[in-house]
Amino acid sequence: MMQYRGSHLRAAALAGLSVLAFLGAGPAEAAKTSVTLGVRLEPPHLDPTAGAAAAIDEVVFINLFEGLTQVDRDGSVKPVLAESWTISEDGKTYTFKLRDGVKFHDGSDFNADDVKFSLERGKAADSANAQKAKFEQIEAVEVVSPTEVKVTLKQPVGDFLTFLGTGDAVIVAPETAAENKAKPVGTGPFRFGQWVQGDKVDLTRSPDYWGTPVKLEKATFKVIADNAAAFSAMMAGDVDGFPIFNAPENLPQFAADPRFAVVVGTTEGETILSTNNAREPFSNLKVRQAIAHAIDRKAIIDGAMFGYGTPIGSHFAPHHPAYKDMTSTYPQDLEKAKALMAEAGLANGFKATLKLPPPTYARRGGEILASDLKKIGIELELIPLEWAQWLEQVFKGKDYDLTIVSHTEANDINIYARDDYYFNYQNPELKALMAKLEATSDPAARNELYGEAQEIIAKDAVNGYLFQLAKTGVWDAKLKGLWENAPVQANDLTGVYWED
Amino acid sequence: MTRAHTSFVIGAVISGLVALSAAVSLVWTPHAIDTLNVAAKLQGPSAAHLLGTDQYGRDLLSMLMVGARTSIAVALVAVGIGLGVGLPLGLLAARRGGILDEAVMRFNDLVFAFPALLSAVLITALMGPGAFNAILAIGIFNIPVFARVARGAALALSSREYLMAARVAGKGEGRVTLEHILPNIASLLIVQASIQFSLGILAEAGLSYVGLGAQPPLTSWGRMLNEAQTMMAFAPQLALYPGLAIIITVIGLNLLGDGLRDLTDPRLRRRTA
């Protein structure tokens, strides 16, 4: 009797298993050809040549827009719309041989006129480009033939090819440039699908792409601002990954789950306590030094980023060959900090504001910094801002005392030589150094100059130098080809595919 | 002791303790909460930190005490707004009647037509997040509650003999309202206030939880919950303690309100006396 029943049960179990096996082997076996990536910030618009927001580049650069060159995943520069180039002896003239047969998404041909238009647009008086100063180094753009362009610079620019490989220098068509903010038209492997404001941006595969066609048919960038919602979206499978996951405390959980791959790489993001050098009392070097002595970098990295991040002592990425460790310029030393405050005539401290944009590093870092600075008598009022407000008040309006932000552009130490930059920092010595750097193309000599610059701004304590932002990515373990590091602001999807 | 007494006493004790700890936090907390000590983060309970520490190494018990202060302050001012505006409106509507009564009551219906918390979210979203706007948002929705209670109670009294006697004796409407109506509806208002107070604490927690209420560095229970969200998996106590604090406080206030109502209800009073 027992045996009889047992065999029945076994048969039933087997039948059940085969049903399961059948279901498992069922319909979803064709390789997936779409991907949905979560991004924390919605791009303000979709034209990378008309805004400083990294959120724009992270959607459209490389995927939809291409430049003459492109910064690749390892930081090297590769040819894209330019097939090859020659540089004159004096380093001032670049002759680009352009790729033939490239079409914009609207069907028009790409040629030398588009290059001339795009570069001249960047340096025009009414240019909205975030890197206008870089474009202004261009003397003239000459169309030699439809597939050849000669670019003459005012003086040699050492990293000109790298600059051309960033989102700010992509090539756009004169006919569509004005509409790119809402309806971008480029030459990339993906074309614009739709933008549902507040929700997502869809890209679809471009059928007439000049290069290797991408494996994905559709890519969606979904805007999820809230950390807890981002976590749930990953767990529920609503998104396939976050190139940058904003709540580092959740990474161990993802890492323990075989469904996900946690990939921690580097970014070009120097996370700093930006200081308004033109405003009292921050114009006083002693006050800035006191602040530098009061900062506990380890506490900020542990407390705000749960250990993800590398301490920095100047405005330079630790993984760069020219990096100089300046973290011990002003080691944490409260006594020294208080003494400096007293020397500045502020023994009783002062009150100031700390404006905080939305990212975790800023909001959490702000609370920790406020506690650090309180110890030397500086009372900070924390003011949380949305990105649009931050860009308007702090970045453009320069109306701030202190703020925390990550500068995610590569090798951007030259911003310290810019007159109109929001740090309000003026140092002729550094300006001369940067001018020299621009005119130098020998890599070893450039690195030497980069080193000197790091030292100057570290000693001047222009800003509080906190840490290099880590690229804390998490995505489906079957999703392959996303970048580990972020040498340039982009989420390159050209090599992304689903593994079976 | 009757049931009403029991709930009143329990409610009063709980509410009193919460109020006391908030008051004490003004002058003393076990640890300062504006000095962070990240090296001591996420510790379990110990002699030094009775409830452990949060992600910045702050003492959780101290955080709860200061958080109570924010919750109570927001709820108190919100009830104050409701009472301060709603009560005169309700009394006026009851005494004058006619078009004024209609206008006040239809306005009340209008405000009531929107779910209170949703509207509070709307107001803070429009005016910007912050504790002040949260107070305003919660306060505005307390106005019709008090207006309606005051009007209803005042109307019920209006034909009582002692009111007529007072009028016959030559007292004006203002004095009648102040000296005779108000004292007689006070108990109702107190009960309503205790209920609105607990709702105010819930609303503040809700608004802060979604990021529209208290902003850093101001601590509140809702904000503690908000920050604990992403750490639930490895530090559930960060969410548990403020959550419990909210539940216990709201239960305490509701028991207090229930007890007060039963004790002050004349019909019940007669029976239990």
C-alpha cells in the first residue's frame, strides 16, 4: 500500500518537474534585445553641446551623438567620425580625414561642413557650450574637401584630441542643431525614440549606422531619483541596472544576490567642498586652511559612501599617471585649525551656509562636514537644493559660501584658471601654468605641469578636497559590455548585449 | 477605576512621557546629536548607547528625543492654527447663520473634499519642502475640523434656557459666546485637539518620510524613517525605533482623547459618578 502510494507520488512529482522544465525552456529564450538602465537625474534637455549637466551626456553621448574622436572605456582616444588625422610640426594645425558614408538620423549626409558648423558654433559669441573656453582656442576651421577638415588653433593645445572626444564637442547638423534639446539628431548607433518627461528617455537602434551595428534594439534610461525606489526597482527587475547606484549601503546586498553583478570602478569625479574664494571670510587663506585641517576625509567616505571612494588632497584623479598624493598637505588637526582661525581673527568662529545638491555624497557629506566644522567654531546652515536651483544659484549665480559637488569631467584642473568659474579663485601663477600646459603636448612634460598645478591648489586650499567618487555600478549578471570606469561622462551602450 | 479612567491614565502617562523627553532634550540628551562620530556607526545597544547608534554614529535615543521635539512642535502649532482660525469661524457661523454660515460651511466642505495628507503633500510640493511649510499644510487642514465642531456644538446650545436668560439680562452676543458657549464646548474642543494632535504627528512623519517635511539637519521621526529605508536590510533598528515611537505616541494620544471624551461626556459622567 505504502509503496503503491509512493510510486504514485513519485510519478506526480516527475510530471510536475517536467511541466516546470517545459515552462523554463519556454518562450523567453530568444536573446533579449532591449535594456532599461536607471539614472538618478533627469537630463534638463538632450543637447550635450548646450549644457554642463552630466545627465545629458550620460544618455545621449556616444549612443546618439558622436564626435570626431571619442574617449574610450580605458581613457584612450579613438577615431570615430574622423578616420585619421595629422598634426603639424608646431602643434597648431590638425588635419582630419573624415569618414565617408556617414548619415545623420534624419537621413542627411555627414560631411566637412557639419564639422565646421559644430566647432564654430561652440566658440560663437552666443555659444551655450559648457566648454566654450576650449572652443575659443580654435582660430579657424577650413573645409578642404567634403571629407577633409583643417582646424587651426591659436596656440598648441595639448589635450585637443581628448577634448574632441567628449560630449561637448560632438558633431551636429546645421539643419537640426536648434532642435537638439528636445529632439536630438546625431550620427550615433542609436536614434532618439521618445522622452517622457519625469519618467524616461527611449533610444532605438539606428538602421543606417555607419559602423558595427549595436546588438540592442532599444535602450531606455529610466529616471529614478529616490534611493529606496531605485533599490526596489532593481530587486523587482523593473530596471536592468544602474551604471551608478546612488546608495552605496545597498551594494553588499546586491553582491550577495547571484542575479546581479556589482561593478565598482573609478570616475573622474573629484568630490570637493567648493568654496567661494571671493567671499569673506573664505577669501582669507588661513580660514581655508583651517577648514582643510578640520575635514575628516575618512569619516566622510565611511559615513556618506560606506567606504566607496578614495581620499584626495587636490583636484586630480588618483588613477591618472600625473596624480600626486596631496592628502597630507593639511592633515586633520583640530588644534592647528583652531589656531589658524584665531590668526584670522575668527577665534569665536562664524556662521556660513552650505548648499547641497541632491546626490547622496552631498546630502550625507554635508551633515558630516557640518559636524567637522562645528568643532572649530564654524556653524553651517545646510540648504538642500534641487539640481536646477543649484545650477542657477551656485554654479551660474556664484551666490554661495560653501557647497559640495563632484566634478566629473576628466582632467579638469584647468577650471582653476578660469576667471568666470564659480570658485572665484584668482591666481596668476596657476593661470600661467595652465597656459604652459595647454601649449605642451609631450606627455611627460604635461604630467610634470599637472603635478605643479595640483600642488598649488592644494596648498592654496582653494576648496576642501574630499574624495574621488567611485563608480558604484550594479546590473543584471547577464548584461555584458557596460563600462566599469567612467573616464568620460557617458553610458556607452554600443558594446552592450545579453548573455544567454 | 472605569474603562474611561484606565485609557485616560494610560494615554496621559504615555503622552506625558513623550512630552517630557522632548522637553528634557531641550537642555540635555545622552549624547550630542550634532557631533557625528562615524567611527562608531551602526552599533548595537550598549551602556553608552542604550539603543545603539545610527549610520553617522549618533546616539539613537538622543535622536528619538530630539525627534519628539520636532513632531510635537509641528503638531502643536498645526493644532494651534486649526483652533485659532477654525474656532472663531465656527462660532461666528453658528451665531450669525445665514449667508455667512453657508459660506463657512461650504468652504469647509471644499477643504474636506481633498484627502488631508494628499493636500499637505500638494502644499509642500508647491511651497517647497521644510518643517515650516509642513506646519502650515497640516494646520490648514485642521481649520475646517475645528470650525465644524465649534459650530455644531454652539448650535446645539443655542436654544438652552441659560443662554436666553443671559441675553435677557442684557449681555451682548460676544459676551454670551465668550462667557457661556465657549466654556460649555471646551471639553469637546479639547478632545478634538488631542485627536488632531495625534493626526498632526502622523502627518509630520508622513511628510518627512517622503522628504517634504523636516529637512537636514533638523531631526524628526519621519526623517529618521526616510533615512533608514535603504539600510533596512542590515540595520532594521534604524527604522524600528522611530516607527515604534510614532506608533506609541499616536496610541497614547488617542487613548488620552478617548479617555477625555468619556470623562467629559455629561451622559457618561452621570452614569459613572
